[in-house]
Amino acid sequence: MSSTLSLLSPAKLNLFLHITGRRGDGYHELQTLFQLLDWGDQLSLTTNHSGLITLQSDARGIPADQNLIVRAAKLLHKDGLGVHITLQKQIPTGAGLGGGSSNAASTLLALNYLWELQLPRTALQSLGAQLGADVPVFVGARTALAEGIGEILTPVELPERWYLVLVPDCNVSTAEIFSHPQLTRNSIPIKMSAVFGSDSRNDCQQLVRQLYPQVDDALKVLDSFGAARLTGTGACAFVAFGRETEARAAQKQLSSDRPSEWTSILARGVNTSPLPKELV
């Protein structure tokens, strides 16, 4: 008998990103605050007994066997188990919103449930780390402070905020930014008590806006509404609002002033992932 599960695979924002060092193996030590959003891609998974993993996706430019969804499913696959997965993509690639990582995490959580594997969440997070540094936080399904190379997660309860996100017409290479000689790598770690303070920033922001004029322009546009910031290594920039009405008014003004120039996203920050309750 087949079972079907449909779910929202949420995007994220990095509310800040401090790079505190570089290890001998090339990985960067960091501190970042992951804010989960109530907006993202749509996944639908239907199990079967074909023994095959198949993916139907409207995402362009990524062969199915290289997609993180398929790679995640293969980590859990056992003989006799099959699944057909449909992906409706909303999260742009190369945007710093965690789309691929979220898709992988959602797949791990959903198949662990549908295939009745009963793996603990910690085991799923370890598997997810093989696919990408951001996957474990999505498996954890909580807004969280990440430290180390991103594997040390501390859930955080944040006040409700609405975010206006601008999507520049460019893709930023994470590898390019983290390998760049001008990247700041010596930020002093902050204490948990300082997470909610003003002494935070994105250490990649200045470099990205130098290398990508479209990102620089987006940050300048959003600065008229508040303190704009880059998420992750980019390309998206965002600004936070305390009320939905304020965020919608800003988005309306942006659409009126420069209607054909920007793609914008309006999303609410959530402390618990909007996955189905049986997965959270």
C-alpha cells in the first residue's frame, strides 16, 4: 500500500553570520542565527514497492541524480522500498535561503516517517551533514544558533518578525566567497546573551556587495526601510519588521517605485518549522 505526504520545505534567513576562524582542514568556524520562515518549496512524497527513487521537479539545471533530494533519499533507501517525489520550486538557487538543504532535510524526515525507519533525529542530522552544512538545522526543525562549522545547534525562541526579502538577478557562489582572500575570518565569538543585541553583522556582506553590484543595489534599496542585511553568502538581502502590515506596506511601496526591477518575498519568521506535526 502506498502512502503520500505533502509538506512545505521552508526557507531560512541567517540573521547574522560571524566567521570566527578557519580550521586546518579548510572548514570555517562560525556563529550564525538561523531563522526559519513560513514560506518555501512544496514537496510531495508517495511511497511504493518499486525499489526505485524517482523525482519530478520544476527546478532547472540540476540533474535528478545530483539533486539533494535524491541523494538524501539514497541515504535511507533499503531494498524493496520506493518513492516518487514531486518538487514545486519557489526558493531561488544561489540565494542564501537554504532551498537545497531544506529539501534534503525534509526528504530525510518524511522518508524516515513514511518508510517507518524510526531513526532518531540525531542520526538524521548526522546523515544530513554529509549533504551540506545547513541540512542539520532543517532536520532539527527549530530556529537555532549554530556554532562550530554549523553542527553545534542551540534552539532559540525569537519574537515574531516579518521579513521582506529581495532577490537580485544573480547567483552567488558560496565556495567563491569562503575561499576569497578578502573575507573576514577573525570575528570574536559572542555569548548567547548577546545574540539579541545589536553587535552582530554578516561577515560576508561587504565582500559580496563588492563582487556583485546587484546585491549592493538590493541592500541600498532595502536600507530605506530599515537595517538591511545579506543572508548567508547571498544573494538575497532582507529587512525585518515587527508587524505584517508594515512589511506589506514596504513591499507595496517597492513594487510601486520599481515595479519591473525586483522580485520580492514576504515571509513570517517561525520558531518551529512548518512541517507536518508528525515530522516535527
